[in-house]
Amino acid sequence: LAHGAGGRAMRDLIDEIFLKAFGETRVSGLEDQARLALDAFGGGTLAFTTDSFVIDPIFFPGGDIGKLAVCGTVNDLVVGGAKPVALTCSVIIEEGLAFADLHRIAESMATAAAEAGCRIVTGDTKVVPRGAADRIFVNTAGIGAIPADRSLAARHIRPGDALIVNTTLGEHGAAVMAARGDLGLTSALQSDCRPLGELVEALLEAAPDTRAIRDATRGGVATVLNEFAAASGTCCRIAEDKLPLREEVRGISEILGLDPLYIACEGLFVAAVPQAQTEAALAALRKRSGGEAACQIGEVVATPQGRAVMTSFFGGDRLVDMLEGEQLPRIC
Amino acid sequence: MRDAPGAERITVRGLVQGVGFRPFVYLIAGKAGITGSVRNTGAGVEIDAFGTGAALTDFRNRLTGDAPPLARIDAIDAAPLGAPAPRDFSIELSTGGAVHAAATPDAALCDACRAELLDPGDRRHGYVFLNCTHCGPRFSILRALPYDRANTTMARFPMCPACRAEYRDVADRRFHAQPTACPECGPMLWAEHAGDATQREIGAGAIARAAECLSRGGIVALKGIGGFHLACDATDRSAIHLLRTRKRRPDKPFALMIRDLAATQAFVRVNDAEAAALVSPAAPIVLLDMLPGGPLPEGLAPGLNRLGIMLPYSPLHAMLMEAVDVPLVMTSGNPGGDPQVTTNAEARDRLADFADLFLMHDRDIANRVDDSLVQVTSGRARPLRRGRGLAPRPLPLPEGFGASHPQVIAFGGDIKNTFGLAKGGVAVLSQHIGDLSGLATEADFLRTLELFETLYGLSPAVIAADPHPGYRSRSLARDLASARGLPLVEVGHHHAHAAACMVEHGVPLDTAPVLAVVQDGIGIGEAGALWGCEVLHCDYRGAKRLATLRTAPLPGGDQAARQPWRNLLARLSQAGTRDSWPASLCERLRGQPTEPLIAAMASGLNTPASSSAGRLFDAVAAAAGLCVARQTYEGEAAMRLQAAAEGWLTRNVADPYHFEIVDRPDMIEVDPAPIWPRIAADLAQEEAPGAMAARFHAGWARIWAEVVTRLSTDTGCDTIFLSGGVFQNRLLSAMLAERLDGAGLTVRQHAEVPANDGGLALGQIAVALARYQTENRGG
Ligand SMILES: [Fe+3]
Ligand SMILES: [Mg+2]
Ligand SMILES: [Zn+2]
Ligand SMILES: [Zn+2]
């Protein structure tokens, strides 16, 4: 991939790649903007979100930066109860990225969008000189429609609710670390990167009074629990021995000294569900791909307010704090 | 010759309240022929004394010479008094008010009470809640000030007429003994089946029941002074094993209780200073050298050469020890690393899986206080943990920190948290609180802080904390500071260690900078760097680093503090490429995930650099094969290394390991790289681990003595302060002190607060005050 004064043709070529991959919609967007009919929202609420994606390596077991960019934004929509409608895609490409890689990324975005039931309707491409970016950065924005009868929000969470997850912890982060050749770790781990729409719909059907759902990405499950507790003025209490963890993830986090509660996921949500609907919720999730390992990890209690707490293997409770930047050793 | 009558007002400062000081004054006034009065004041005790010159001299001599056992006199001032002499001597009762000296530590059973306890003719025979002015629970039962029964957990036991008469009799040993009680009126003891509270045995039979359970190899949870203990027969191998299994505590040493000083001789060596510590009113656990081939089973302190021993310090312990007549393991009843359990309900709920029987009572524990732990080095008892008997004894601040200084709350460290406050020229440190990452411990911290604020009537002007962004103590400090609009002063971890040692030794506020050697685990130094072995040129306001240990990565962050081999890997990686590593050392790393960590170190993935001395000791312990895969308790590797060295030591180590001194533009760096081939060679020679441990200790002491001697010449400082957790290592402390002594330098070590993070708050107080005062003077 080259860049420079004669870059016009090149950019057209790149646009070609995306237009082909994303299909008709963008071709039809001969105007400067994508146009969507408002009746797609059927009187509900518009959900709108954006995120930028930077990752090393850009291809990893279970996905790549393209799939990640689609799933990340789609999941931010669906955990709010929205049905994703359309995405945008903007990429910043470092001069020198192989065309084949770009192709693969674009295809993978298209596949993920199709799986998520939405389209990529507009976007932008920039090529920058070597060193000005790291191979490729992707930004996606997405809109979705939340049906009028849904109101998922962390502030609805109340003591007595069950805290459930759809899958095991930390698989994305662990897979990506293992995939970084320099660590010399061999593992069969795959990123859990996936669109969560179907699972969310299944959950909401089985447990219609679900209070809130949030996908755990950077900062891991710990961060979601803290957000839940802070927004609802409750305490999210989990039990260490209930946390679903693959042996490989446990192994990698032990070796590297990383706490799986803080490792990034890309296909995991935490939901607060009324206790009475928990069994139904879990049963529904377990029937679906990406939900086989669904389980309850804890419950919501009244105090200490605004905190996330974990009962350890040995019975003592410890605070699951928000990370302030990097985790520094503290044992003196 | 006629002796003219005189009059003076005598002010006594120190630990003179709540320790039977006023009745003592009353008694010696009578003996010396003095009339007048005595009262408590905010500053201490004030005496108006009238008598002949000779009588007044006699009185003053008795005041200092015969003071009650729990009193500590810091200063006596006398001023002439122009008032008519009264006919007799009287005690004026407390009128309340701000009394800062009145929260006194718990004190061990005194001899007089012990005699009553064992005397079949005494009305308190066998009554395990007896006490007097000179002994008994204080801080552990205190809920508020003034220290009156109504403000203690004895409030719900109204005194019977007999007890009340003693309490009111100024000549009685129980005059104003707030928790005094007898079988008629006081708390009650019972034994209870673990898991079935209906199966109870009340009174004297309870102790027999417990003794019987212990003799069958069972485990008894007993409610002591500051919390519940788990006890088992220390001579019974399977009981020890059972306790270790139930507590999931494979190797951490257990403390023992032995019936009396004489009985300790069968198990451990005790010198005079150690004996004095054992029988002191604080009655701490004292670390003592095991007798080689002694009668105790292995497994009490695996891999170590010392045992923590304490004597029975409450009447309950005394009776139990009488009944069992064997040493008992006495370990704190703390499930899951939580703080020691203090209430009966919690014990039933959380200790039922550990214990077979409960020995409990209905006197509540208001404040959890763990057993204090001390070791004697250079003839002085030095605390490793300040709890029962030592906290909250105030510590005087040096000259320059006048009584009018602003009040400070210092939040201390995170893992051995102890917080502190300063008011009116003294600092008070809380009892050992523990690891703040535990929620129950954090709750304890907040509750105790609130209690201290009330007890001492605090209105702090400044809050001090450690700068570590991941410390819970720091975020709690920040919350408090912002809630009250107070400045938060962050005190570098190692500067705080150094300052704590300076305060103890009375270094005045306005002093020329001193040299401090701080060797530690990990703490935040300048610019967020992780320090752990530095020589600082410091006063209370600031510190400049003049020397350090070469940094090494901590592979896996805190995992490196748990798994010693990681530090060996880090140091080897730093010393040379993989193919240059000695085979004998590679052997230690076999089976460990070295490859990913080498890569992680290369890419900087969770492998922060640190100059930690503690982690170097871990690396050497791993190399010597003393503790390789993991530590099962904090400090295990270093303790085993020290024990091995002491076991091998024949006074002089002829061939200490060599370290390299590297002169950097801004400071001296010590590089341990040369020791690895030496250790490898020793391994190849099949030298004992103790030989390697001893050579390492000797070399380490030698190199730092050399560095410090050079810096002393450069700076003109000839007093050297030693602080940081590594100096709990008595072998290293002694070796370094000896060398510095030999170089004509004066060495100052901790004797009042721990060298570990338990002493941090004291240093934070001094630095925060110094900075606060500088700023407010200058601006
Ligand atoms: Fe420290
Ligand atoms: Mg996102
Ligand atoms: Zn007594
Ligand atoms: Zn009585």
C-alpha cells in the first residue's frame, strides 16, 4: 500500500475494497450521507454509539480488528436492548499495509455485520505515512432501535438481583496475549469476539424483567460490576469459586500476573436479572452458541454501596476496585 | 536542724492516666508526710504538694522511683506554690475534658491477681475476669473516653457491694480499676460445642472441658483479650497437622503459649532481655531461638530456627495453661485472611469449621487487638507488630514538633496497615490493622479511625498518605481529605520509613540531613518508580537518593512477591543471555514458565522494574533451593534464608559474595550480577544452602557498609538510620551495624515501631507536619 500525491487512485482502490465488501448500501450512497428511513425505529428509542479499535496483533485466533470493530459497536448497542440498524466504518491505514490484509479485514467486517443483522452504510478511509499509525486503526459508529417497551439501565438494579454472565472470563485478552508470538505461549484459546444480539434477545425473552446488561470489554468484568454498583447505589458481590474460567485463561493470567477479572472480553456480557427469572435466563442462554457456559457469578446486595466485592476461595471478602491505570505491585 | 515547710505544684507528663497513678501518689504522699491534692489534667497529672523540704524531696524520689508498673513518666516539672497547706491529702476526681493520655494498652495479669486467681481461699479463686489497677483489659474494652466503666464493655455488669467497696477504697489495689469484677457481679465463662450452642458447660467446668478437648488432639477457639484464638496441643503432631489443614496454612509459623518463664527453658533459649519482654505487662509474642533437638514436633515453624512464644497474659489463659500443662499453639482465629474474630456470634458463624469447642464469655471485645510480636536484637526488644499491650501507647514527637503543631492523621501503608495521628506533641499509632484489600479489614480500619478521632478529640489540619496509586489507604485518605477540604500530603514510601526511624530517635525537626538506609519490599519512590533498597540523604522535609540497588523487572508484578523463582529469573536475565546461565541455577527454574516471562520482560508486559531488596533476597533463597516455587506466607523466602544463614554461621564468613559498585552520574548503584556465578559454583561444590545464605548476608552487609561509609565521607553524616522491612532480618541488621560501628559511624535502628510498614504512619506524620509547617511559614 502506497500513499502520496498520486494517492487518489489508491484511495479509490481502497474504497473499492470496502464498497465491495459492504455491498449495495454504500454504492447507493452516492450522496454525501447515508440515508435511513425513520420507520426503522418504529416509535422506539434511537441508540447511537461509537468506538475506535487499535489492537496488536491485528489478526488473532478467533478474529481480527475488523470483526472486533463491528462486534464492539454492535454489542454496545444490543446490551442496551437495541436492534442494530446501521454502522459506519472509518479506517486509518499505515502506508505499507498489505492489500490482502485489508481485504481480509473488510470481509470480516462484512461477515460480522451480517451476523449481527445490520449493514455498514457509510465510512471513510485515510492513509498515513509509515509510523504515523500502527498498520490499521478502525472506528465504527452504530445506530440501533430500542423497542418502546424496553428500559435496560444500570440504575434499575436492586438488591436481590442475580449477576450472570454468558460465557467464561477473559478469553479475548488472553487469546490476544497468547497470539503475540513473542511470548512463546502456545494455546488453543480463541477470542470470544462475537455479536451478542441473539443472546441478548434470548435473555430478554426468558427474563423480561432483566434490569441491565453490559458487555465487558476493556477493564473486564470488574469494571462492569463497578459501573453497575455505582449507578444503582448497590453492591455487586461475586464469589471467586463461581467465576467461569477456562484452564488456559487461568494459566496465562497466573503466568503473567494478571487478574482475569480485569482482562478484556469481546463476547461477554454481565446481566442483572431478578432472582426469580435467573434459571430461565441461564437455560435460554445455555442453548445458544456463545452462551453454553452461562452462569450466575454473584448477586446484588445493599451494602457497601457503590462497591464491587468478591468472596475469595478462603471465605474473606475483598474489594474489586476499578483499576487506576496499570496494576502496580503493592506487596511490600 | 529545722526543715522549713514548702509547697510546690508538680506536673507529671507521660503515661500517667488510667494506670493507678493518682492512688499511687496518694499512698506515697502518706508515706512521705505530704499533704495536698492530685488530679488528672489534659497534660497529665498535677499534684499540689505541701511538706517540709526533706518530705518534698522524699516525695519526688518516690514519684519517679516507685511508679506503678503501667506508668511511664516522660517529664516532671515543679513550680513553687503560694497557698495555705491543707490538713490531708486528697484525690480530686476526673472532671472529663480533653485528656489525651487516657487510652492505655491492655496489660497482662499481674502477680497479685495471679496469686488470688490460684488461691483457693480467695473470693476470686478461679475467676478468669479478675483484674486490678495494674493489670487487665483497657484499650480492648474501651468505647469512649473518659476511661470509666460506663464507657467500656463492662458497663452492663454493675458492681456488687464488695467490688464497689474495693473500687472506692483508695488504699485498695482495685481503687478505680474500671473493669474490676468478681464471680458475684462480673462476666461469665462457658465452653460450647462448635456447631451446637445448646451444649454448654458454664464456669469452672468450662476450662476442664477445654483442657480435655485439647488433650484429645482437638482444636479450641477461645476468646482472649483482643480477639479469638485457635489453640491446640503444641506437642501433638497430628493436632498441629489438623489445625494447619483446617486453616489452610501449610507452613506459616505458629505462635506458642507456654505456662511460665521457667517452662520455656525446655524449648527455647531465652536471654535476660527476652525474659524481660516475655514477662512485661505487654506480654507480646517474643521470637526465640529453638533449642536444637528440643522436644517440640516439627511443623510448628517449618524451615525456621525460631519460635514465637508468649506467656499466659489473661486470667483465662493462665487457668487454661494450669489445666493442660503443655505448650499450646495459639494462632489467631481469622477465617480467610480476614481480621481476627471478636464476637461470639461471629465465632459461631465463622470458626465452627476450624474448632471443636468454643471457650467464650460475655465480656465484649470493643476493639480488635492482635498479639504484639517482638524480637530482641542488640539487647532491645523491637516490635515487628504493635498490637495488644503496645497500642495505643503514645510516642513523643521530637523537638521542633511543638505541642502547638497542627493535628495530622496519617493513613500508613496497605498490607500491614497501621494508621497514626499527631496531636499536642505526641504521635499515637493504631494497633496493627492488617491488609486493607480485605473488606472486613477496611471496615475495621474505618471504625478504629472513627474511634481514635473521638478518643483524642481530633480536628486534623492535614492528612498524610502513601503515594501508591493502588493503595486502598491512599484512596481512603483522599476521600477523607476531600470530604473535609483538607490538604493531602503524599509521603514517599521510603522517606516515610526513614523519617519513622528518625522520630523514634528524637531527631529534631530542624536538623541537618541524615543518611538512612531503607531496604524493603516495594514502595513508590520518586516519579512513580518502584523502590526497595535505597540510601537516602534526608531530613523531614525531603529526601535525596544517593544509592540504590540496580533495578530488575518483577515478572508478573505481585506474582514475583509470591514466587521466588521469578526474581531469580529476572536477575539472571539481567546478568546475561540465557546460554550463559549456570546449569545449576537453570535447574531451579525447571518446570516454570520461563519463556513467556522472558518475552514479557522484553516487551514490558506487567514486568515493572524495581530496586526491591526483598525480591533480591527471594531470588537468592530460590537459587539456594530454600524456597523456590512459591511462598506460602509473606516473607517466607527471606526468613528461611536468614534461618539457614544463622544455622550455618560460625561468626565470620571468610568468603562473602561480591557485589559490584557502579558509579552513576547522580548516585551509586549496587549490582548483584557477580553473585550468581558464585552461587552456581557453590551449588556445584554441593555446599549447604546455609553457606550460600551466610555468604550472601555477609556480602550484602559488606557492600552496603562500603556504600554508606563512602556516602558518609561525602556528606559528613555520621549517624546512619536503618529502616524498611528487610531490617527485621536480625542477622543482616547485626552484620551491617557491626561494620558501620567499625567504621566509626553511629547506627540507629527501630525500637518503638516496626521497621516494616507498621511503622510507616509515624514517618508520614513527621514529614507531613514538616512540609505543612514549611509551607504555612513560607506562604
Ligand atoms: Fe515498606
Ligand atoms: Mg465499546
Ligand atoms: Zn492485677
Ligand atoms: Zn463483684
